[in-house]
Amino acid sequence: MRLRPLILAAALIFALPAMAQQNAAPGPAAAMDERRSRHVPLDEIRYFVSIYNAIREAYVEPVADKKLMHSALRGLLLDLDPHSVYFDAQAAKDFNEDTIGAYEGVGVELQQQPGPVLKIIAPLEGGPAERAGLRSGDIITAIDGQAINDATGSTPLRGVAGSEVKVTVQREGRAPFEVSLKRERIQLQSVRSRMLEPGFGYIRISRFQTGTGEDFGKALQTLQTQAGVPLKGVLIDLRGNPGGLLGPAVKIADDLLDEGLIVSTRGRAPNSEIRNHASPGDLLAGTPVMVLLDAGSASASEVLAAALRDNRRARIIGSRSFGKGSVQSFLPLPNGDAVKLTTARYYTPSGRSIQGVGIEPDVVLLPENETAPSHYSEASLPGHLQGEDEPESKLAGENAGHVLPGDAPIQAALAELKNPGSLPQPKAPHSEDKTAAE
């Protein structure tokens, strides 16, 4: 349908001046950029205005201007890729709460998809959704009996602690079912640690939020104290970690590396080109490290795993990761709304983009039930950003990894960690390396 993209394109044009105010800088270059941004197709704007007025005057019921504009902006971002989102003020507040790890809800990360439906990216450990048995990949089709629609947003399950909400769920191989959840104050503890056996430590990172980097350092110190002697090995468990803030992942990689490139990002805007390098000082002084991934490990999780492997600091065990190799920028607007916009791709130290491809582990594990279906992946998301190394002819999700729940993967990783032959081996640079020539 031709009307929709025209309406949405014009709607974004109206929003650009507000965005520009947030990033304005004086000087000729800034003025030239501003003139370019204002060069818009007037015929398209007139077309948008005519349809906008037709809706206001002729739609069967009155529609507020604010609702029309928000709907147009949401649709515009939705058409770009699955991770670009327009937030109203409440959703922007919810997003900021996520980065500090505290909110009231049911403990689940959602993604809006065409249908429209909400797909569960990951239930948070110990939260109401996980306790109720909800899983990654489950589809929510209705909330409190109301079907999901384009205006539902990405945080509809938030609410006052103690209140209840019912969700209708679709799961592969099962008839739709309903689950009742009681909202709680969710205080996310993103880092947990314990000793697996004498000399071998375990650190679980469930997501990357404010303070995760510092908490990881404290966890290492705690493990070292508990061991009483130098640690023989450490397992970093990133299963089901959907990502979050990039900064904490970079800090953790820096804590475990003496030198080398951690990650680089490249996009169209000049300020999107960033290269993060490790500073001297390895908190583990070379102690062997294994990283455990599965199909739910995405984004910042993949950055950390790739940084450690490409710098020959760790090996990876598990299943192929999710494959989200894009970077999102959070652009606040003066009215409290915000845009989360995909602005760059990130590249591993070997120069590879994992967008739509994921990370293949050094040691591949299968679920205890070997007939379990593959998990969904970035490549299976409708409208996902095409990866540079992603075959265009590949069927969506055909190379997706598996979810690896339980303790069996931990024991398999521990066995590898105790094996002298599991020490990291040198890896050849990527054949199309564009960033690692240092």
C-alpha cells in the first residue's frame, strides 16, 4: 500500500527539528548539515497533510492529533528494522529503567513483531514470567483478553507491583494457552558467582546494565577470596543474555585483556565510528577462561565473547549465538518521547560482522533432547538488517542455535576448562578484515 510509507516519511520530517535541537552544534559544518536535513520533498509533505486532514475530518470517530502522530512515528521506525523503535514518554521512562535494572512488571523482555504480536526474547531469571513457565520464543497474542495491536508498545506488561495481568500465549507444538502473572518490583541482579569446585569459578551475567562491569570485577575478587589460592579457571555464562548496554561488556573485556582491539563500530554518521581498545592489566593474570553461549546470547553478549576469543583470551562453548550485530542510539526528544535508532554495525576484533550470522562456538553442545527445534535468531526476525556475511539465499533461521538450559552445559564447559588442550588457539584473521590491521 503506497499511502503508508508516504505518511510515515512525512511524519519523521516533522520530528527531525526536535532531534536536531538535541544534537545541534555551532559552526559552518553544522549549519550545512542542518540545511541538508531540511531539504525535504514538498510534494510528499503536502500528500501527508492532505491524508492527515482527511483522517481528522472524515474518520468515523474523532482522533487526537497526538495519537495520529505517534502512530505514524511508531510505524516509521517499525518499518526500518526490528530494533528501531519510537517511544512515547512512558515507554522512554521504562527503557531508562531497564538500563539501571529496576522496574515494576513481570520480568520479561519483549519485542513487537508483525501480526501484530509480542515475542518473548527472554524471561528474566527468577521473575514472575520465568516462574510461570514462559520461555524465549513464546508469542503473546493478547493481554487481559485484548488482542495486541500496533499501539500496544514494547512494555505493556509493566504496572503496579501486586496487580495481576493475564496473557494469551502461543507456543510451537501446543494449543494457545493463558497464563496469569502477578507484577512485582523487579530488581535485576545482573551478575552472580559461585565456585564450581576448588579452583574453578563460575560467573553468570544475565544482562548488561549500569554497574554490570563493576559487579563483574567484584565477583572475580569474591571467587579469588573463596578459592584461597590462584584460580585455575573461570567460566563466564552468557546463555540467554539479550545484551543491553555496550559499555559494561567493553569494560569486562578490558578487565580480562592486556591489549588489543575489543570492538569497533561503523555507521553512516561520523561519530558512529568508534574503536575500543584494551588497556594493560588482566584481572585474572592469564587464568584460563571459557565463555558459554546459546541461541539467546545476543548483542553485547556477542561483543564480549568475540573480543575474548579473537584476542586468544578465551574459548567459546555452547551453541550458535543470536546474531545481533547492530548498535542502537537512544535519542531523547524535548517532549519526553524518544527514538531508539539503529545507527551502526559492530565488528569483532578480527573485522567480522556477526549480524544475522551469530558466533559459532569452538565446542558445540546440543540440548539433552537432541530433537529439540532450533531457536529463532536475528536472521529469522522480519525486516532484520541484512548482515554483511549473511547469505541472501539462506532460509530465515536455518542456522539458528539451540537454547541450552540447566546445569549440563555448565558441567561440559567445566570439563573443557580443566582440559589443558582447551587453552585458546591462535585464530587466522578474517579474510575481509577491515579493522584489525593495527
